[in-house]
Amino acid sequence: MPSMYAVSVGVFTRQLNNLYAQLEKAEAYAAERKFKVDVLVNQRLAPDMLPLVFQIQNATDHAKGAAARLAGRELPSWPDDEKTFEDLKGRVKKALDYLATFKPEDIDGSEEKPITLKRNGQDYVTSGQDYVLGRAQQNVWFHVATAYSILRHNGVPIGKADFTR
């Protein structure tokens, strides 16, 4: 198996860099089409679905939370107060800067480390490997993919290559 650092910080950094590039394409698209990019902040795919701002907040929360838990650091708490498109880009950049503070030796070897999480208000414990592969990665991918889909649905000219590069 690849190192725990590679499957956590490595994967999250790549996904968040791709997300940041998609946000930049959205800005360029808005400028070209002459609309305010901030209208995208609260866009959603369906009426009962949470908006772009939520997707970005959750993608970054899962990425930073996983890295902190695996390394045994205190979880950083960031307010979910983003209102503008520039705020969303700042949130992604802040998460990328935070992930850059980790080194392989901070996380490698955490495969069997007990990770305590909450589900339905109850604590449960899982191993570091099961946490990363069975929860953290899926949540980051889900929210990044949903953010991509919201942008694409709103006409931003992005495609699969923007998600997988």
C-alpha cells in the first residue's frame, strides 16, 4: 500500500489544487460572460441540495481534519463564514497551506492509530487506514465532485480533465 501521507495529504492536495483551478476558470468565465461570479456561491444542483459554499467548506474540513487526526494534531476550527467567491478561493488556499505544514513522517505509520469520530452523536473508533480509505477520501471526493458539478451545471467550461489532473 502507498504511504498514509500519500493517500491522505497527497490525495487531498491534488483534489484541492484541482478545485482551486476550477474556481479560477469560473472567475474567467464570469468575466467573459459579464456576470458577477459571486452568484455562483449559493448555486446548487437541486432545491434540496446544499450550495457550492457548503461543498467547499466540507471538502476543506474533511481534508484538514483527516491530516490533523492522523498526525495527532489538534483539529483546526475555521468559521464557515464565506460569502463571496473570493472567500471560497481563500478557503481552499488556506486548506492547501495547512496541508503543506505536514510531512510524510507526521502521518506515515498511522495505519493502526485509533481515530475517534462521532456518528449520530456517539463516539466510535476506527483505524487510521480505515478512516482515510473509508471516510476521509470519500468525503473530500464527494464534495469536490459536487462543487465541480455545480460549476459545470452553471456553464463553467470545465471537464473531466479539470477534475482528474
